[in-house]
Amino acid sequence: MREVAVVAFAQTRHSAVDEGRSEPEMILGPLEEVRRATGLRRFGFTCSGSCDYLAGAPFSFVSALDALGAWPPISESHVEMDAAWALYEAWARLQHGDVDSALVYGFGKSSQGDLREIMTLQLDPYYLAPLGLDQVSLAALQASAVAADRAELDEIVRRSRAAGRANPHALDLPDPEGEEFEVAPLRPYDIAPITDGAAAVVLAAGDLARELCERPAWIKGVAHRIEPHYPGMRDLARSASAAEAARAAGAGKGRPDVAELHAQFSHEEIVLRRALDIPAATAVNPSGGPLAANPVMATGLIRIGEAARHVMEGRAGRAVAHAAGGPCLQHNLVAVLEGGR
Amino acid sequence: MIQRTRHVLEFPGGYTRTTGPVIGRFLTELRDRRLVGVRTATGRTLVPPLEYDPDTGDAVTGEFVEVGPAGTVESWSWAGSPRAGHPLDRPFAWALIRLDGADTSLLHAVDAGDVRAMRPSLRVRPRWRAERTGHVTDIECFVPEVTAMTAPVRVEYTVTPGLALARFLSGIARGVFLGSRCGTCGKVYVPYRLSCPECGVAVTEEVELPDTGTVTTFAINNLPDPRAPEVPFVSAYVLLDGADIPMIVLIGGIPAHEVREGMRVRAVWAPESGRGPSMDSVRWFAPTGEPDEEV
């Protein structure tokens, strides 16, 4: 495998409300920041992740290219998935050996519609979508299967929100309180907040990575696995695909100092900790994680960026990042990042 | 000032999708009020049927088997505030239902009425829509199997109080508690009675008792009762002065949590015009304000 590292990461100051910026306007800031950090204006490959249904417009990701300056023509691709999978595609592209740098970005404005119902559109159209199953109802089914202790869930939210308040990019959310249910057993605060935001990452291979960054965050392993879409065909209490992705990425080969997990509901952190076998001493979601800021389609990429930042800034020798897609953690990606020249 | 405008994404009339033979078979059977699963090469029955075995990736066999219609709830979440797109407009459960004969679970709504009706291993059956089109919503929802029913009971009687109680109530009508003293053991009973339950002999001596007494024990009642003015109310045993047996009465004129054993009380009578041979003539017993007695 060719050595590939994260050499730059930037994200917006995420917002709980529509601040009036279009998607290309939102992505401009992080793009400019990673260009400045690396000194690169052109990249061997560019890949983005977004969801047209968030804006309700076909090919809405194409307009985001306006933020890039894609002329003369660039080598570009897009995934209709969280941008963590755009990073995976860019990492695979760099394995070809003919290009050495890649720009990855993701963005989402979930304030524009009703995210719970927009997410219904990702479901199988024969058996699930016609029932009007929304994202929170599905997550509540998984929470029920996990049968987690309420005090443990509350502590996950309290810790995540406190970390989010200390993170200038995340939202300022109060300590959780209230006894009411959104969809039982989930309370409103168990659910990641509606967030607008964007993020960008630069990947570089080998010597270019060493040249661009004092402490590159080397991708020691990255893998993704998926399981059946239909929830009734799975054991919702565990995530077999996250465990298999972690094994394939070599997550268990060393103790991570930091783990950034794409848990959009408090119980998902419990499922993922078990699946990834995260040691108790590892700091989980020191950024606050998705429960403190969830710019959909960038949230997974931000997990990789935040984990890489800990390595690049010398605060972690080894970090694990996780991204998820699909209902009830159907699809999981795990990346292992390490320091060193 | 940010300009905002409404934007609707819609496929008028809906998006037409072909079903393929496997899903099509399931939906066709559904239209005929039957639930079927499909067999995999390894012998499992997938419900709802998929074209490929999720375990192996192999195409499923062409064998369809009828399952259900009853099934068992494996896990559920409770939608307490249904949304516009939800299948029911009242609180309901989303549930994974293992239909009888299936090896996987069907996700659907359960109209259970109340979250307390939901439990693991709850047995449910489909409620079919009258007009079916071959759609997963041909099942309106699932409903719990019948495990209980109500049996109405009502019979009417004409009753008399008996001689002793009639005598006691005649005293109540004029504002007096009547008791009787046993000629053998000397105990004074109230309400008035014709025999001593301890000695088993007829008693003949009638005594008039004062309407004051002492609370010996009490209970705070949180369920409404037509005889009590409000909830919570206190029912108490009151030993009338001079009696040997306490009488059960309501306590009033004091917050429930302040009632105590040993408290001195006096009957609060209904106004004379409203009095008759009924315990309604005694509204309740209220504190006299005297020091408590040892009981």
C-alpha cells in the first residue's frame, strides 16, 4: 500500500440555523483554509460527498464546484454519501500512484428541510419508505434493541455537549434535561442537533505529505463494510459491519489515544464502542462528536479530520475515526491514523 | 435580512417502480390478505422476501411459503406524537415482528393504544385495509392478539337495612349515635346491634353515645369514592367516647397528611333539614382541637 496521510483539515463554525449562505458559499472558507495550510491550489484528484435531497435539487453538488475554480478541467468525483466515503475514494485513487494529492470536502444544510423525513427517502422504497418511517423512529428501534441504561445515555450526551461547548466549531448546547420522549426510548437530547456546515481535508502521498506537513496523520488502515438494509434482517443490538470494518482497518493493532465516532444518537456510541473495541482509557469524541454538531454529509469526514488533527498537532500518537451511513448504522467506515515521519 | 422561499420537491402521482418477481409476489399475496416469505438455499425463510440471501449473497429459491398472519414483537419504539407521514394518527409503536414461520422480522406499526400494552413477546396480527392495492400499507398496522375481554355485570336488588341497622339509622336521622351494651361482657357496640359477637347472646340495652371520639387508625385514599368529597380523602376508625368498638368514618376539615392516631374528632352533621336515616347525614368527623389521646 502506498503511504497516504491527512495533511490538512478545516471546517466551518457550524450553525444550528440557516445563516443565508448557499452550499458553495459555505464550503469556500474551509477550502481556502486547507489551500493556505498546504500551499496547494491544484490537486491530483478532487472528491466530494453530499446529498441532493438535503437541498431538494438534482445535481446540487455540481454547483459546489464553483467554489473550486474547476478550470482548466480538473479530475473530479462525487459520492452521494457522507464525505468520509469521498475520502475513501480519494485514498483509493492515490493508490494508483500517478497523482500525489487529493482534495476532499463535504457539506450539508439540514436546516432547509425536515431531516427526519428527508432521511426516509434513503430507505428501501418497497417495504420501508411507504410506512413513513422517519430517521428518529428507526434509531429508536435500535435504541430499544440495545436496551441501554438511561444514566449511561445521559452521561454520553452530557459529556458530548460539554466537549462541544469547548469546541469553537460545534454548537453551544446545554446539559441534557427533561423527561419527555421524542420516540421512546429516545429523548430529544439523544438526537444529534440539526446543523449546517462543511469541512475539507487534503490527502497527500509519501514525500509530498512530509513536505506539506510537519506531522502528517498517516492512514495506517481504512475500510468500510455494509450489512443488510432491512432492519428485520439484522441484530440491531450490535454492529457487525462496524466490527468487521475495524478489523479490516487494523484498529485493534494498537491502543488509540483518541476515537472520533459518528454516533448521531447517544445509544450508537455504545454500539460503536463495543464494535470497535475502544479501550476505556481512549478519549471518545473529544470534539463533542455529532451530538454537538451534525452537519450531515460532512459529519463523518469531520470525524477523520478531528482524529487527524490530534495526530498532526502531536496530541495523539494513534487515533481511530469512524463514519456511518444508512439506517441504524447500516454502513460503517473505520480509519486508523498514526503520527511519525 | 435573509430572504426565504418555499421549495417543494415532488413526483406528482408518485414514482413508478417495477417490483421484480420476488417483491411482486409478496405484494400480490398481500393484496389477497396473505403473508408469504421466500426460502433461501440454506432453508431460511425471509420475510419480507428479498431477491438475494443477505447472509450468502446467493439468489433465493423460487419457493414461497405462507407465514403468520400472527407474529411476535421482538423490539419496538413508541411514537408518542405521530408525524404527518406516519401510518397512524394516534400514538403507536414501531415494531420488529417475527411472523410465525419466518426467520427474519417484519418492520411495521402496532396499534396498541398505550405504551404500557407493549412488551417483549407480545403477539400481534395484521389489521387489513378493506381496499388493497398490493402495497406494504395494505396492512394498516398490526394489533395485539386478544388476551382479555370485558364481561358486563349488572343486577338490581331491593334491600332493607335489617332491624339493628334500621334502629341505628333512625338515631342518625335525629343526630344521635345509638349503640348497644352486652348484658354479659358489658361491651358497648356502635353501630347498634342485636347480638354480642363475642358472647353470642342477644343484647337488649340501648345506649346513646356522644358524637365525639378519638382516631385509632386511618388510611389516606387516592382513588375517588362517591361518598368522599375529594381526593385524597381520609377514612378512619373512630372510637366514640364510651364505645368499645371503633366505627369507620370519613375525616374532613383537615389536610390528609395532618391526620394522626389519637386525634380528637367530632361528627359534622348535615343541616337538620337535610338529615334522614342515612349515613349521608354525617358529612364527616372533624378535629375538635383538644389535645391528642393515647391510643
